[in-house]
Amino acid sequence: MQLLAVGLNHTTAPVALREKVAFPADQLGQAVAAACAWFDKSGGLPQAREAAILSTCNRTEIYAATPLNADVNAIIDVTAHFVADYHKLSYAELRPYLYALPQVGAVRHAFRVASGLDSMVLGEPQILGQMKDAVRQAEAAGGLGTYLHQMFQRTFAVAKEVRSTTEIGAHSVSMAAAAVRMSQRIFDNLSEQHVLFIGAGEMIELCATHFAAQNPKSLTIANRTLERGEQLAHRFNGRALRLAELPDQLSQFDVVVSCTASTLPIIGLGMVERAIKARRRKPMFMVDLAVPRDIESEVERLDDVFLYTVDDLGAAVQTGMENRQAAVAQAEAIIETRVQSFMHWVDGRAVVPLIQDLHESGELMRQAELDRARKLLAKGENIEAVLEALSRGLTAKFLHGPQQALHNADADERARLAQLLPQLFRTKR
């Protein structure tokens, strides 16, 4: 069985492309089913009945299992065509940014991703939860079989071991902390600023926690569902508003942090232009952590707006790497050991059909000799004589194949069998 990981991430593709190939969370199950059907139909990955899709702001990756050792370039092509077709993109635009990791490379990659070693923020914990959600949806869609199920279970176990036995996340600087730090370059004192958060998910909650620690003048949550926004705002003694109110309210805020699951921009160029005019050119700091982006990219051209994307913040957190190298080395060592253990399991699965055939052949022999013994007993034959015949018959049948192989083999093959057969039958030499 061939295990595959094909995708793009923050190191291979810009956010402008990543947002185009992102799979909305509520479509992952549908996309997994579509991927399995595409692979089967295309002929590039025939019988690839196992598939899972991981889609975050930093990466879109497809994990699959196929019984054929397909060419790596063919794998990338088939997957690129699927992603391009699904998102109505140009294949030529997407293909150069994709990577493909077959077999042991796919397993190692999954382990590293879940452990936070392949993240924009080294050691960040969010990716593990995102991967677990992706696996749950793949399983619900029928995308997981024996191999991917086992690989992901090992992946989660490895991530837990890395996080509990190393300090891989001890020195990491989160996106939220980076956003606060960058906002302080524009506004020296956040206690005088009005802060707006758009969305009410985990990332917004994390950002709100960091900004609230700076005691801003006000803190507001804008969300499509007002009730959910109010619940989060209440935690930080803030207020909530509906997204529909945003065009009229935007000018009131000095800091805007957005991270929603919207497939289209929430804040357009015109809205920000009107807000800046109403603010009489007072600067506005904006952070767009969403992929696809919540804020139109053209906004960054405005003179009084400081717009940062998830990639901009990622560059800001790549500091203090020397403090983490020891933890990284330790984590990589753990991962490598667990990769080898899993591949040993994969190799073992390859002989399962052979073992099943041996069991079936042995059962047929046993039934034949047992039927013969029962007939002899029914005729009144001596029990001891019947048992003796039964044992001799079974022994003869089991040894017939090896004896024939030895008899028909040439000299070299006979020497090889002579070394192998004592191990199989545990005979003394």
C-alpha cells in the first residue's frame, strides 16, 4: 500500500494562492468523497479509497492511500487536477506550488505537522486540533480505511509524546502575541485604543485574550451570530455587534483583527476608505488572520492603514530559534523512531493476504483429514489407529509443498530453501 501526502503550505505558496485552494470546514466531508471519486475515475490513483483533507490558514494537504506505487509526478498531477477542478482554478497556476511525499515521507510529514514542527509558529498547538477535526470529517465521509486510520492514530500519539516530553512549544510566540506587538509599533499605548475582533472562533478568542491583557479602551466582537459574539465579549467586559453593522461602525476602531470562515472578503476597499475619511486620517491597524482573506488585499495600499496578513505575522514570530533547537532535535528523534515503527507495521500488512491464504489452505487440509477420520470412526475403526492416520495425513499434506519445492529447485534455489525452511518449520539442523 502506498501512502501519500500532497499539498501546499506557507513555505511553498503565498497566501493569495492558499486562500484559493482552502476547503471550508463545512465542506471537508464532501471534498473527501469527491477526492476519492476523482482518484478512482482519473486512473492516476486507482482504488484510492482512503483520503483525508487538512485545510488551515497555513496549508491545504490531501492524504491518500493507494495499492499502487504510482509515479510521484503522476500523483502530483492527479491531485493538482482535482484541487484545480474543485476550486475552478487553472492547473498551470497551481501545479508549481505543490509537493508530494510518498510512503515514509508522508508518514513523517503527518507526524511533524501534528507536533507543530512544520507550522509557521514552531510548536503551536492549534494544528493538532485542526488535524483531529479533519480526520473526524474524513471518517464520517467514509474516507478512512485501515491504513490512514492507523496512520492518524499514530500521528496523534506522536504529537502527544512530543508535546509532553519536549519543550517544543515553550518558547513559541503565538500569532496573537505577535499581533499585539506589531500594533504597539503603531500605537504606543493600547490603553487608549478601541479594538474590534471580527469572528468568534478559537483564534479570535486567543487574540482577544492577548489584547485584553493590554487594557484597551474598549473591546468589541463583531460576529454573524450576535448571541455567540455576546458570549465571547462578556468574557472580556466588551460589547458585541452584528456583521451587518460593520460598515457604519468601522470608523470607531483603531485596531481591527479578523478571522472568520467566510469564503468572500467581509471588509472591502470602499468600506475602509469611508472609515479612514470619517477618522480624519487617524491611522488604523488591521490584522487579517483568515484564509481565504477577510479583508480585500487592495486595502493595504491606503496610506493610513497598516494591514498585516497571516504570512506577515508568521515572519514576525520567527525569532529566538536558537532557544528551540535542542527541543526540535529531541522532537525529530522521537518522530523518526515512531516513523520506523509505523513503517514496520505497514510492511507487516503486506503479508496479510499471504497469511490468510495459508490459513485457508491449512483449513481445507484439516477439514479433509477430519472428514476422513470421521468416516473411519463411523465404520468402527480403532480410535488409536484413526488418530494415528489423522496425524500422519496432516503432516504429509503440510510437508508436501516444501518437499516438492526442494525436489524441483536448482542448486542455488535449493540452498536458499535449505536456509529458509528450518526457520519456517522450526526444525533442528
